[in-house]
Amino acid sequence: MSVDHNNTAIEAPAQPRRRLPLSLGGMVGATIVAFWVVVAIIGPYIAPHDAGALLDDDLFGHMRWKFPLGSDYLGRDVLSRILVGARYSIGVATVATFLAVLMGGSLGMLAAVSRGPVDMTLSRLFDALISIPSKMSALVLIAALGSSIPVLIATVAGIFTPGVFRIWRGLAINVNALDFVEVARARGESTAYLIREEILPNISGPVLTDFGLRFMFAVLLLSSLSFVGLGVQPPDADWGSLVRENIDGLADGAPAVIMPAIAIATLTVGVNLLVDNLPRRWSSTVEH
Amino acid sequence: MNALLVRLLVSRIAIAILTLLFVSVAVFLGTEMLPGDVAQAVYGQNATPDAVEGLRRALHLDQPAYLRYLLWLGRLLTGDPGNSLVNNLPIAELVATRLPNSLMLASVTIVVCVPMSLILGISSAIWQDSLYDRTVSLATMSLVSVPELVIATLAVIMFAVNLRWFPALSYSAGLLSLNQIFQLFALPVFTLSCVLIAQIMRTTRAAVIDCLRSSYVETAVLKGARPMRIVLNHAVPNAIGPIANAVALSVSHLLGGAVIVETIFNFPGLGRLLVDAVATRDMPLIQACVIIYCAAYLFLVALADIAGMLSNPRLRH
């Protein structure tokens, strides 16, 4: 029985929307993000060629009807490889961000609601962890565990957890100080109930914004790792790996190296445009 | 300087040192998670029980972890972090050849970036919400959200392939002429600058606009001062603290980006040494490089905090 739910039930019929909920920039961002999410889901099924097949006799072939985005350093179809790679670039970042939010978010709310020593211990621990630069933690963990998709997901999730914890705890503490939470606590509700029914519905906006930004940082981190050869390993390839493996085509300005780079740029700029233009009451202050 | 300020500074520096100790424990634990141990890894296929046992003793792997940590920390502090596992060269020597290049890259980038980003930030605060401001904001927002590898790729296409100003990749062999040094640094500095300028410019703009909303600026407006004078004489001096803070923080973010940029351009710096060490799982070398990066990062963050403290007038009396 959240307060939020009742409000929307009353307001919805009385106030028909006259304006779009997003500004122009936000709409452009949302369209780009939606496009790439759809590609990540259906990409492998609409790819015109087998992403691993050596098809073109011309290496770093130019764009033409058979290979709309040219061919790569082994003569493979670049369009197909980008469509298949979307799943790695977007999928790994999404799962990792989701895990980070799950861990950091639940611990953050727990810390805010429990207060006292639980809050102290968790806050101190995560404050210390946040002082290690994210790329350094990633390099150390990958050196220790080797690079594979599960390790990449766990690494990125682990790196982002302290930041998520900080944001969620801060937001939850503000709500926790409000009267209706005190009332629920006085009623003798459990910690789980307080988190689920009182805190969570009231911080969902800013928390979504935070998710968007973290997702963008995850894409940036993962593509950088793949680019230096420490991310997704062959034969699989995300967009960062595609730029790396075709880097020899750079001197000729081959589409095989430009197109994956543009794919990364459109995705991250799109997410940032969308997040930047979300309603102001949803804003969360995030440091990277 | 007063007693309160001194106490704040000392405690801030103490926190930085404690954090660095924590980081060293974390790095040590992280690199110790390797399944199997280093001695096994070094010999690989040729491992005989005797040889592995001998090396294990030589590397003190038969000691408990906390003793090995203290031993490692002691050697790190005395400037002798041991030898690389891959080519058996002293790590101190490897770092000494690479570190100056990285420091040079960072300093050139800072010298290029700070004036440019201050001019951009202050000017867009003056002409807030104008077409100029919106254009600069959109451009910097895009630059912040694009990874270094994309900027680097596009920069090479533009400057090296289309305009033919530079060779596509850096190289260094023997003595370098002035022209070669310029070519070596030009594209890495350009790539790092794009990100750094965007970050510093955005915070500068926000800090100046924040000051423009204050009551003393309102007074200046009412007394009829011209907009340029209000910004340069009233708002900017008060925004210096937050700006210095932003510069130090942005430079600390630059460190991670430099690792990637050095790798892209084949630049002979500490970052590429680190990435190569990770690829060959050269643990002692990774530990040393990561500690250097973390120390630099924590130093800059502490510097940012101290800049913020010193610029707060409430602490001056």
C-alpha cells in the first residue's frame, strides 16, 4: 500500500497529459537507447551473415550492398559482427549494473533503516573501497582471475557496488526521517516491510536516474577493457574488441574500425541525453 | 593559518595515508587470489616439485599471508619491489624508465587543458543559456560520455589519416628530435584533453553560476556594474576554491584514462607497462604499478579537499 500508488490512481484520469514527459533531447536519447536495446535482443537473428564466417576476399573491404558496413581484417561482415556484439556490450553492462544495484541498493537501504553500528560498519567499508580507482580494481581482479564473461560481470558489479550503496543510503536516509516511516516503525513493522513498502516506492525516481548513469559508466569501462585486450575474449567480441581487432585498418580509415566506435559513442551519448533530460525531481547526484 | 586549519589539514593527510594502507592490503589480497601460486606459474610445464619448492621458499610463499604482506610493504617502501616474473628485470628499473614519460604526458595535458577549460567555463557562465553556452554544453556532455578509445580512434582518422599531420601510432627509438617529441605527444594529449576539458569546464561553469546567484552579485548588479566586471571581479574570485577542487578531481580521473590512451597510442608510459603486466599476469609488477597509480590518485583527491578547505573563508579567522 504505497502512497505513490494511490496518488497515480487519483491523478491519472483528472490530468490528461498535454506535454510530452521528456524534452526533445530526452526523446532523442530514449529513441537511441531503445534502438540499441532492441538490437541487443534480436541482433543475432537479423544479422545478414554468420558473424564468424570469412566471406570477403577483400580485407578491410569498403561499404557496399553485400557488406553494408564493409568487412573486417579477416573478411568478416562488420554489420553482422556489430549486431551480434551488441549483446555483449549491452548485456554484460546491464547484468553487471543490475547486480551492483541489487547489492549496493539493498545494503544501502538496510544501513539507512537499521542506523547504528550496521550503518557505521557498512559505510566505513564502502567509503574505503570507493577510494580505489575503478580501472585499477578492474585490472587487479582480471589479472588475478583471468578474463571471462562471468569475471567481467562480477568485477564491474563489485566496482560499482560502493557507489550505488552511497546514493541509495543517502536517499533512503532522507525518507527514513519522514513521519510516515516513524509511524510505521511505531506500529512495529519489520525492517523488510519498512524497506519494501515505505522507502523503496519513495526513492524510485532518483534511483532509476542513477541506474542509467552507472550503466553508461559500465559500458565505458567494459569497452575500454575489451579494447586493451582484457575484456571479452575471442571468438566472442563486444564493440570494444571490434575496434581493437581492426585497429590496423585505422591507417586506411576502414569502416571496420570506425563503425563499432560510432556504435559505442551513440549508445553512451544516448544514455547520457536521456538521463540528463529526465524530470528534475528524479535527479540524483552522482560522482564517478 | 590557524590551529583549526592545521588540525584539519593534518587529519586530512592522515586519512589519505590510512586509505593508502587499506588500498595496499586490498591490492595484495586481490593479487593473491590467483588459483595455484606464483612458483607454479613461473615454471609452468617444467615444474618439478624440488624447483617449485625452492622458488616458493625464495619468494617466501611458505610464510603466512600477513608476514608476506609486511615483507612486501617494507620492500615497496624502501624502493625495491623485487623483479618482474616475466623478464626478470628489477621492477624499480622498469618503472623508472616509464614513469617520467607518463608524468610528462600528464603535465603537458594539464598545461594545455586548465587555461582552455577555465576560459570555456567562465565564458559560458557569462553568456548563460545563450546559443554559445548550449553548444559548448552539448559538446562537453557528449565528450564526457564517450570512451577515450572512441575519441582516440576518431582523432587518428581526422589528424593522421585525412589531414596527414601525424603518424597514426607513437613510437620511440633512441634520441628524439623536437619534431618527433611533438608527434609522440600530440594525439595522446589531444585525446586526454577532450575528456579533461569537458570535466573541468562543466564544474567551472557550475561554480561560477552558483556565485552569480549570491546576494553580493545582486548588490553589484543593483549598483550598475557591467556584466563582465561582475563575473570577473565578483563571481570568479569566489569560485576559485570549487574550481581548484574540480581541477584536482578531474586530474585524478585522468589517471585511469591515461592507462587506456597510452595503450591505444603505444605510448611508452607506466599505463602501458601495467596493461602489459596484466596481460602476462606479472603479479609483482602489477602490484607496484597499481600502488603508484592509487597513491597518485589519493594524493590528488586529498589535494582537492585541501584546496576546498583553504578557500573556505570561514576557516581563515
